Amino acid sequence: MLVSSQTDLEFVGQAGNGVEGIAMAATALPDVILMDIRMPVMDGIESTREILAAAARRGGPQPRIIVLTTFDLDEAAMRAIRGGASGFLLKDADPEFLLAAIRTVHAGTSVIAASATRELFENFDTHVATVVPEVFEKLTSREKDIFVLAARGLSNSEIATAEFLSEATVKTHISRVLGKLGLRDRVQLVVFAYENGLTD
């Protein structure tokens, strides 16, 4: 009802479990999926992986997946992000925030439940690497600075202020960083940073 009430959004399907979700995604080809973490038959983590893998095999655009969870610090949400989800929200999120999140991920940006970025990655074992990956050295000094600020959860405007740059320039740098590191979005950037000890 919430989605259908918006003139720019269209509700295309609903599934009762992860297996049904995979089938629905294959036929309805949604742009954005709201995925419950805990479902019968197959959970949202495995379903997320399967949906994205199927989309990759088809060669078409991949749906953006927002994971819905009950707990602010949920290890399952972390695993879903590693599996390719574009972020996570709490199930009690304000309706307007949920709608904004759908539009945000459709536009190519990621979302994480407010104030949870640092806590999410610091409270779980991420097997932090002790050696900086070679691919990271492909970044310029400026790109490394912007990478660290983005990994800490700063917005483009906040990075622009901190680095005395325009937002457009920051956006360009972020795109280059993602491209060089082979990352899809800012959520994957945060995971990459924490797993490789690159947040300091």
C-alpha cells in the first residue's frame, strides 16, 4: 500500500519466503527489492545472493536489494551486505524514510540504518587483514583520503567541506575509487575498508 501510493513507484510483487523471492525476481524483474532477513525455506541472505547471481547470468541490470532487519546491530545484515545487498533498514523505519531509501538505492546510492555504520562493522569479527591490498595502491593520494572519509560514513557534501572540494569533484573521485577497487557502491566500500583495516 505504501509503495503503490507513490506516483513514481510501482509495486510488482510479493513473496512469502526466499525461494519464492528468487522466482518472483526472475519474472517481475524489479528494480528494487525489500528483503526480509529472516524467512522460512530460505533466508534473505541466501536469497539475495541467488537473485543477484541470476541477474548476472542474464546479463541485464541487477536489482538493488534493501535488507530489512529488526535489530540495529544485526550480524545477518552484515552478511547480506557482503552478499551484495545495497544496504539495510530497520523494520520500524519511518514510512517516508523507507520511500526515500527505495528512491536512493534506485538512483545508485546505498543506505544503512541511521547511525549504524561504524557500530555494525566494529561489533562483528570482520577478519581484518594486516596487509594493504595491492589494488588499494592504485588510488592516488587524494583518492585515498576521500576513500577513508567515505568509509567513515561521511556524505559527499561533508567530504567536500573537509577536503575543500566541490561536491561534483567528490562524486567524480568516489566513482573513480569504486571503479579502481572493483566495488559496486559505498556500502561495499565500507565493507572493503573495514575488512582491510583501512579506516584510520
